[in-house]
Amino acid sequence: MATSPATTTAQQRNPFRIIAAASIGNALEWYDIAVYAIFATVISKVFFPAQDETVSLLLTLGTFGVSFLIRPVGAVVLGAYADRAGRKASLTLSIRLMVLGTAMICLMPSYEAIGVIAPIGILLARLIQGFSAGGEFGSATAFMVEHLPGRRGFVASAAAVEA
């Protein structure tokens, strides 16, 4: 069985380096999601103020949850983009989208400063983050499997472990 130069080069790569490279984006995306969840009480007071603190927290957690509903859309759209433009381009776009969503949350003025635009901006930022996270997992897994064809099961399981 003849091997192409691309296959030979891919097989010579260090699997841990490939896994680490693909995992960095996934780790950053889940870090951003975890930070939002950890600071939910602070976010509820700053961006979703209401007469009742419970209502504010429920709005914050609802915004957190809605980001998971858009993940399948991100998986389909970014997966199709990855098939056309390549896995690396899709992963780069996914990371950039996550950075955009995170920056929007970090730079968003409070409800007191801009009113109802603040919670709408936070919702939009969370939708961008959810879309990004949805597209990242499949592209990262495919990237690792394509670059290490002799270790497909190992690298695919590594993608599942990091999620």
C-alpha cells in the first residue's frame, strides 16, 4: 500500500502536539462559558436588575441556557464552512467568535448606563458564544482525526475528554 507524502507527514507528527493544538480552542471556549456561570449573580445585578433578585438571576441563567440551544446551529454552519474552507479556518473562526462574544460581555456597559440595550447585548454575546462552541467541537475532532489517521479512535476520544 503506497502512502502519499501528506499521509507520511501526518503520521510522523506527534499526536500529543496535534491534540494540544486542537484542545486550546476548546479549553478557551469552555473557560468563557464557566466564567459566565461562576459570575451569574454579579451579572444578574449589573445587567438584569429587577425588583426581585430571583428574577434577575433567572434572567441571567436563562441567557446562559439559551446559548446551549444555538449550539446545533453553530455545529451545522461552522461544520459546512469547515468542509469548504478547511478545519483550521473553521477553528480559527470559532475562536474569533468566542473572543468577540467574551469581549462584548467584558466591555458591555451596565443596565444603569445604557438601559435595556445591556441585557440584549449580553444575550447576543451569549448566542455568539454558543454558536462558536457548537462549531468548535466537531471541527476540532475532525481536525485531529484527519491529521492522525492511524490514531483515529485515540484522538476522537481525546476530543470527547476535553469537552
